[in-house]
Amino acid sequence: MPDDARQYAPAAVRNLQPILGVLSRHLPETGTILEIGSGTGQHVVAFAAAHPGLSWRPSEPDPVLRASTAAWVADAGLANVGAPLDLDVMAENWERALDRSLAGIVCINLLHIAPWAACEGLMAGAGALLEPGAPLYLYGAFRRGGAHTAPSNAAFDRALRAYDPAWGVRDLEAVAACAAGHGLELVDVVPMPANNLSVLLRRASSAP
């Protein structure tokens, strides 16, 4: 366990390689990638190490987790990771804090631990920030066709909603429809370990 500001999430270690395997098939070789909800920061330093040609910008609204991310970045000593940004996708016009268009956005395990407004804000910001053809990568538990993909996900959904009625496992079709309203196309869904999904969307080339 780290003895500084770094926090350690075992799940981030377990899902890192499967996520990286999917990401590596869809990320561009150059450009700036924004991570929404960086959490402890373990993922972004691993992604940056694996893709040194990309410039990575972690972000996190929780100051304790931003400190953890900053500590992981400092420990890794990577030149292609910036300081974590204080971003909340539920804040109005949050995307205006970014000073450039993006070659990609990565968002892991966020949509089910936030109100639906987080999905709406994420898609609005992604539609404004992503370059034409650039990917938005989502990872987490999703319902498909109005049903849970496994009993464990149904139990997870009940636990989330008991903690906060605004949280819960989202319907993939609703997420895709929200994305489409902001010029983002669903291009791939990849089954992942522990009944999770990797969801790839792209900003349409004809999007405004």
C-alpha cells in the first residue's frame, strides 16, 4: 500500500489490462485524451505509460482523489500526464475549462455511481470537445434490452439504488440515445470480465 497521498483500489488493478487491451485498439497515436473521473489515478498513469505518444489529462471533482492522482502521476515520472483537473460533468458548461479539442475521452465506472444528469453532461461535453471521429470510451455495468446481463449486476443495481435512488446501472440503449443527441455514434460493445462492458462511441464526422 502507498504511504503517501496515493490511494489504492484493487478493482483498478484487476480491470486494468482488459480495459487497456480494448483502449489500445481504438485510441489514436497522437493528441490529447481526457479521463473523466480518474479516481485514485492508477489507471491514467498506466494508460500514459502504454501510450507515450498521447497527452493525458486526468480529471476528478473529489479533492482527495485529485491528490491521489497527482501523487500517482508524480511517482510515475511520466512527461505525458498533466495535473488532474477539477471537473464535474454535472456542472453547466464544464467543457469550457478545456482549452483544446480532444483526440479522445475515457470514462470508467462513473455512470452508475452518479445521477442521470452526469450522463447528459458527459455526452454534451464530449460532443463539444471531441474532434470528428474521436472516441469516447465508457466502461462499467450496463443493462441491455431493458434487462441486467447477470444476477450479480441486478444485485449491484439494488445496492446502488438503496444507497442513492439517483444512482443505478444504466440502460445501454438510453446511454446511446443520449449520446446520439450530441453527435456521438455507438460503434462497438465489448463484453468484459465481471459482467462489465466496454462501450465505444465516436463523434460523427458530420457533427456540428
